[in-house]
Amino acid sequence: MLEGNPADELIRYAEENKMDIVIMSTLGKSGIDRFILGSVTENSLRHSKVPVMVVKKKYKPWAECK
């Protein structure tokens, strides 16, 4: 278990362990939610020396969840 800023810890771990790639998902938040909560994925993309691949969670309409 790591403690600290999630993006910083993820980047540090990936670099120290010589990972080839980091694959992350995104919730696709925008506006005020993104501003207040921040974005681990965005920060990882911007600052990692290890390549980061982002996949978007497939949207499932509420009607199909029932």
C-alpha cells in the first residue's frame, strides 16, 4: 500500500519498476467535478515518463441496468 498523491505514487512506482506501459480508465468527469476532485489519469498522462494508455469506461444506459 502506498501513501501520498495517487498520480505521483503511480508514476514513481511505474518508473522504479521499469514498467513498459500504464493502462488506466477514466470516468470522463468534466466541469466542476473535475476541478474539485482532480484527475489522477490526467496528471499521470501529463507527468509520466512511462507511456500511459487511457481507456474510457463503456457507458451503460440506466434502462439496461435493471
